[in-house]
Amino acid sequence: MKTNTKLVILIVVFAVAVIVALVLTVNHYTHDSYMVLNGEEKTVIGLNGLYDDPGATAVINGKDVSDQIKVTGKPDSSIPGKYDIVYSAGNFTVTRQVTVTDTMDPVIELKGADKDISLTLGDEFKDPGYTATDSEGNDITAEVEVTGADFNRAGKQLVAYTVTDSQGKTTRVYRTVKIKPNTEYGTSGLPICMYQYVYDDDNPPDNLHSNSISTSTLSEELAWLNEHDYYYPTWQEVVEYLNGELLLPEKSVVLTFDSASSSFFKYGLPLLEKYKVPATCFIVTSKAGNKISQYESQYLSFQSNSDDMHRGGGDIGHGGIFTKLSKEEALADLKKSIEITGNKDVFAYPFGDYNDECKKIVEEAGFSCAVTTRQGRAKPGDDPYSLPRQRMGNDQTMDTFRALVLPY
């Protein structure tokens, strides 16, 4: 009998322990795992009002995981209605409802018969004006902030008008500005500088090449460009500029280095990195070796000078072979060079030799543009597949350099 009593007592004790453990576990997860909205569960904003989402807070097993919350849904303040915003983390989900009313508060009114304005690239934008009032009828036009449009780029641009009243309510409306491409505006053009070899002043080569430049001269030029706030456009921007789709700052310049010579990598690249000036290196990929990986730099873009077309065999210009190859041979060469460089932004004709068929092949290969050795500046409306360059030589002075790159 005593044995049975002891057994019953043990069973009861064990059951109580299990129950206590379960209670503690449930209590732990109930108090240490939760999700709540920050701010109100229901929010009202006016038509075209700005909604600033206060978010939510989520804690799972005692750890704050608010940064892992997934948010779905977004109010469109230009359309009246009710919008649900759902916040999820783990097994938790909470919802906030945002109501957009059919009236603005505060009110912004744009002047002009039509909110949309059409311009040609290069035209001055003249704002027809606007007014703003709060819910009590007070004029708060002076508080309106106008932002947004890039009038230097063709396409659909939005001008934003934003005002906040004394109660902290904000309204934003937009005016559409349609900017048409234009290649007829006046500009002195974009200088694309053509460098080749770089040498050390203290150890010049025995046979100084006419296309060589000293480290001291190059250093002075790079420093001068930075001091005078020159802009260094990408090749994509160059193409947009040629197409009349983009206004570049008048003080813009592109730097290119031909031949991928060892002297450039030894003396030129360190200067580009020192002055943080981006440049393009045209490379014959069949002779590249490991240069592309060895000299990888955020200030250097490797672009094609062909895979194996930097050789004789042609009968125009310097006798480059490109003009004599079949379309199939040339295309295969160009595509191989693209594969090796990983880029097809721009192509440099070997020896500067090309004809109309060469230009078509370069375009078909996928290049966005191509440079020649012809002297001059690139301008809007120019053929993107026969761009001139400004030659940089060893007899160059700073006055010569400035004349080649300054707007006029």
C-alpha cells in the first residue's frame, strides 16, 4: 500500500513539473515574441498628401527583428480610397489602414492652362507659377519647395511642388515637363583626349615617341582638370550627348590611352589613381596577357582595340587589316575582344583606319560608339562610330593642353 502511495505521489510531482515547465515556456514565448504597429492603426491623409510610414516593431524569442519586417502594400495618394499596409515577420502579421481623402490639405494649385510643358533640350524652363493655402485659408505659397526635374536630359521630367502646413501635414503635386532631343544648340564640343605612351622625366626613353608624354606633364594636366572642376562623362553619357539627349557641362573631357603599353601601366595609371580621374585604355586583346586582371582599377575601363586586327594588310590610311577582312572575320574578332574585356562601350579603330563597312560591323558587334585618330571635338549630331579625338604629344605645353580642352 505504501508503495502505491509513493508511486502516486511521484506521478503527481512529475505531472506538476511538466505543467510548470509548459507554463513557463508559453509565458516565455508570449512575452518575448510579439509584433506591434508603430503609430496609429488607422491613418488619414489628404489627396496628394505625403505618407510617412512609421513602420512596426517585431521581437522574436527576445531578439529585435524589426529590420527583417516585410512590408506589402502602399497608398497611392493621387487616388482617394482605403489602402492596407501589411507588415510580416516570422508567424506574425499586423495591418495598418491608410485612407486617402478626395481633398488636398494643404492645397497646392499649379498655374497655367496645362500642367504639362514641352521644351527642347537646351531651352530655359519658365515656371508658370503656383499657390498654396492651408486648411484655414492662409496663404503659404512662400513655403512651397520646388525640386526634381533634370532639364539637362531629354524625356519626361517631373517638377515636384511640396508644402507643409503648421500642423505638419504635407502635400506634393507634380508638373510634367517633356523635353525633346536637340542637336542644334551651340557648343564648343567634347574633347576626347588621345594619349599613348607615358615616360618618367628622370629616365626618358632613348627614342622618344611623338605620342609620349612625361609624368610631370600628365600630372600637371590631371591636377589642372580637377582644379577647374572638369566633368568626366561615361561613354553612355557621350552617346546620349551625341544623340541630343543630354547636355554635358561645357567643361567636360574624356581621357583615352591607346596601345596598353607597359609605360602607361607603370607611370600613367598611378597618376590616374592619385588624381582620381577616370580614363579608357584601348587594348589589343590577343596581346593582353593578364593585363586586364593585373591592372584592374576603378579609374580605368578596358575597351577594345580589336582582338587581332592591329596589323597590316589593308590599303587605306596606315594599312590596317580591318578594311580587308570579311564581315564574318571582323565580327568574330570584335566579339572575341568584347568577351575578353567584358566591355563594349566604345571601340578604337586599329591605326585609325576604317570605312563605312567597318562602322556597320562595329555597330553590329554591339559597340555603342567608336573613336578615330582624326583631330577634333565630338559634337551633338556627330556619327557615334567615327568620333574625332584631341591628340596629346610630347611637345605639349599647358597652354597647348588648355587650348585643346577649354570651351570656346
